[in-house]
Amino acid sequence: MHKYVVPDHIRARVIRLQGKPFALETIDAARTALVVVDMQNYYVAEGFPSHSPEAPTIAPNINRMAAALRAAGGRVVWIQTDSAQALAKWGKHHRYKLTPENAARRMKLLSEGDEGFKLYKTLEPRPEDLYVRKIKFSAMIGDSSNLDAVLRENKLDTLLVAGTKTNVCCESTARDASMMEYRVALLSDACATSTDEEHAAALNGFQVSFGDVMTVDEAVAKLRTSSAIAPGISSAA
């Protein structure tokens, strides 16, 4: 996947609407969560049916952002799709949008005991991180998950969204969060999807109407804590 560059006409629209390139000029780490969406084997690892070829390549950027945010006093939230209640709470999607074979395969591979449910092997989750399971594409909508409650309980109102796929679960979660009064940024080099075109279209549309799009380096540089965090910070070993 090629590096995403904000098109000039999109940047001009954003500045015309909000008067500046980024709504988030600084990021208060204590109020911020890195929300990592669906970086599970089902979506990331080679050989799985919904594997996105570029998804493994963003793991180092996710780890770097997670390490920087933890060090600055923020939180990391790992979102995993769980099929346990999918038919009960999202049955029409599985009955009408998917073939019976694809629905059955999705139900199996995203069940808790299956290898597909697990986080991808090169990610660096920590015991102190937060873990949330979701049912639907968006983690924020209705009864998909308890993400909203977890964020509010921890007094987190700014979200940096990473993961896969950019134009499906990442974008859906980020848009809904924006509608629910969170300040949101999609991390362009910590999100991945099937094609450059889909990736760019999701990022272009999001930043015009919903929130920011920035790189991990830009997000790290905007972190504000009692001690300075260097923009090039590396993830902990």
C-alpha cells in the first residue's frame, strides 16, 4: 500500500471548514485512547479469508503509537470482533449479506477459541491495556460493545483510531465516536485495508466532516504531558 498523502483539494476543504489543518492541535494524553480495531488473525494473518495484505505492515506503527501514548499517560484499547452473539444481535447481515458458507466460516473463525480471534503475533498488548469485544463493524453503535462505557469510565474523550479495515470497522467506529462527542483522529499509517483506493477514500471523507487524519509521527508530536515525549519514540522492548 502506498503512503497516503492528503490531496490538496481535501486539505483546502478542511481548512475552509475549520480554519486549520487539524482540529486536534495538541493531544492531552491523559484523556486519550489509542483504539486498535480488529488486528486479529482473521483480518491480518495470511491464509485467513478476510486477510488484508497490508495489515501486517502497520503493526510496528501501532506498537510505536501504543508505547508513546502509554508513556505519556494515555490508554490503549484493543477491540476484537467476537462472533458469539452475532446471529442474535446482527442476524440479518449474516443471513442476507453473506452466503450461508461465508456466514458459517465467519462465525467459526471469530469465535473465542479459534486462532482467527487472536491478536496478530507481532502486536505488543500489555496487561494494563483495556480489552473490548464487539459484534458489529462499529464498536460504538448500539449493543455492539461496551466501548463507550469503558471510555467514559476512564475519562477518555479523545480517540486515535488504528487497525483494519480502514473503510469498514475503523471508519465506522471513528464516525460513530465523532457523533457521540468524542474528538477523533484516524491514523493513516496505522490503518490498512484491501486497496489504496479504498484507504484513501475513507480517509478523505472522514477528515472533511468527522475528525482528523494524521500519521503516527504527527500524533506523537502532538502529545502533551508533564514530561516531553520525543516524536521519534520507539516502542518498548
